[in-house]
Amino acid sequence: MNQPTHIAGATCRDAPVLKERGQREVFCGLTGIIWLHRKMQDAFFLVVGSRTCAHLLQSAAGVMIFAEPRFGTAVLEEGDLAGMADAHEELDREVDRLLSRRPDIKQLFLVGSCPSEVIKLDLHRAAERLTVKHAPHVRVLNYSGSGIETTFTQGEDACLASMVPVLPKTDARELLLVGALPDVVEDQAVDLLTKMGIGPIRVLPAHRSAEMPAVGPNTVYACLQPFLGDTAAALDRRGACMIQAPFPFGEEGTTLWLRAIADEFGVDDETFARVTDAPRARARTAIANAAKALQGKSIFFMPDSQLEIPLARFLTRECGMEAVEIGQPYIHKGLVGPDMDLIPAGPTISEGQDVDKQLDRVRAARPDLTVCGLGLANPLEAEGLTTKWAIELVFTPVHFYEQAGDLAGLFSRPVRRRELLKLEAAE
Ligand code: SF4
């Protein structure tokens, strides 16, 4: 009963993939800093970029002006960009100034951007040099948040992947949960697994650098987000082993994700049922209430957050929606394969984007709901289509049982709003 439902016939895993490589409409990986800095409480994210990068961060995370921020931008001036100044020397000075003023910083991430990549500023070398200089108080790492050929959730993946090689080594058998979720949601997951007798449980990223998990050949890990492909590869290189499962969205996804971990740790059916029955029932009721407006409605996913395939599985199987197209920026079957196994073949599965061609397909299909980036939502709304901003899905707690109703609600609200507007117009 807790095992994946067998789907007779072909599934989306076997379906042909429409690969598109054209103009894309996505945010860059700097966006991840907005949720990562909240999670890692002694880290600082120093974007090495332009004024555009600084503006993006400031406007997206404007609330932070009331607190001591844990991110900032070292702005590359025209002289740096023209190769007239030694950007490395300036960066070192900037880091020295920051660290002498902020002894609370224990991890410093130098975050690459389009401008730093264009001038080929070697931030890896800079991070190594600065780690030597500021050890043992501060570890300096680097990753790229550049917008060239990336999508906005890849910033988190690149950040976590940069941490894996420097995690301590262990031979202990431990469960590692990978991905930055809001604390309250992370606590729910740890609580459910602990009640099944599973442990020790570690989380990457930890709140503080001193609590960072160790990793080794007996580590088994489960990803909390479907966009952590580079992090998973880095953990595999350290000898850790991934537990594959659908992602924990909705009642079914959460149950299957927990079940896969429970199986790995030899939890019996009775214990599993004792821990999960009550929250499963709550999740089912909450979804049934929130999903009434979604029954029989069509949905079109444009590629943006990397959450598209697991969400399509949730919306088609638990909320009664019909997917027309499921677009994802890139498809990593090692991560989203178990979700694809649960979606019957039928919807177009697309990877990458050629935005004009895809918009033509949206206009032809006129779906009841289109999930897309901010830049595409307004024009589509103006054409009478109902949209949902993909970026909200990473800023809202949506994982696990207690959030399953809210997840369905995120999609049903715009559908209900459109129906009300239609009714008002008809009166
Ligand atoms: S990293 Fe690139 S895409 Fe992102 S804000 Fe900076 S210039 Fe723009």
C-alpha cells in the first residue's frame, strides 16, 4: 500500500523528450542567496558582480534592510571589466574589510556572476587564497550564480555542491537530508523519520558551519529538492549513496519518499503506518478541500524552477488536473525518474526552452493554468490566460504532509480568482 502504484502502459520516463535550445526567460542563480542566507546563519554571500546583480539582490530581498545583512555585492567597476585594475587585489581588500567588521561570519561564499565570468575572474583560486589567509576562523568557498545557461534554483545546487568536497569524512552509517527547506518543514521531516527509529539524521546545509555533516561510504542521502543534481554527483564522488524516490510533494509523494528511506533502514510496515497514518489522513483531507477548483482543469508548465515534473505528478495524481505540457529546464532522470514513472505518457515532456515556440503552444492549448516565470505571467494574463509564478514555489513551504493542502491551494487560488472574474464580467 505504501509502494508506488504500478502504472500500466507507458509512463513519462519512456516518453520522447522535446529538446529546445532557444531564448530562455529565467532568473539567474543569484536568487538562491535569498533563501540560503536565512538557512545558514553564520554564512555570508559576497556576489562578485555588477550593479545589476546588486539591484537584483536588493530588490528581491529588500526586507533585509532592517537586519545586518548576510549578503552583499563586491561591485566590479569599469576599470576591472576593462582589465585595467587587479580585481583580485580589490577582492582581497573587500574581504579583509568585511571579515574584520563581521567576526560572526564563519563561511564566506564568493558568488560568481555574468560579469565575473566574462572577465574570467578565477574565484576558485581567490577562495583558496582567502581560506589560507583567514583560517581557521573562516572558510571561503566559491560557486557561480551566473545567469548564463542556468536557472534560478541552480544557485542552491552550486552552493551545496561547493561545500561537499570540504565536508569532514565519516564511516558512520548516517542519513543525510539534502536541500535548504524552511526550518519548520525540515523539523517535520526529521521528526517523522526519528519516530520511525531512523538516525542519526544530518542535514545539508546545516544552520552553522560547526554543525556541517560529515560524509563517507556509509552515508545514505535523500534529496529534498529535484534541482540538486551537481550536489548529488559531488556526494556520490565522496562515496555516499542516494535513496531514489519521488519528491515529498503531496500525500503520495511524501509517503513514497518516507517509505524509500524507511525501507533503507529496515522499518517495518506497522511502525511506518503508526507514524504516518494520522498526518497522511490530514494531508488527504486538506488536499481534497484545496483541490476542488482544480478537478478536470488543464495545466501547462513552462521550464523555470526544476520542480515541474514532481509538481505535475502531484497535480495530476492527487488534484485531478490534466497536464498538457511539462517543461523543465533540464531533465535529470536520476533525480526525477521516480516521479516520471508515476505520470502516464500523454503530456508533452520538454527540456530547455525556445520561448516563442513554447508561447505558441500555450496559446494553441489555452490551458486553464500556466506555471511560468514572472516575465511571462503578465503578458499571458493580458491574453486572458491564468498563470502561477513558479518562483513562489520555492519561497513558500510546500513539502511534506502538513503543507500538502497549501501546495494545492497555491494552484487553486489563481484558478478560482479567474472564475470569479468571469462570473463578475457575466453579471
Ligand atoms: S548574475 Fe548575470 S543575470 Fe544575474 S543579476 Fe548578475 S548580470 Fe544579471
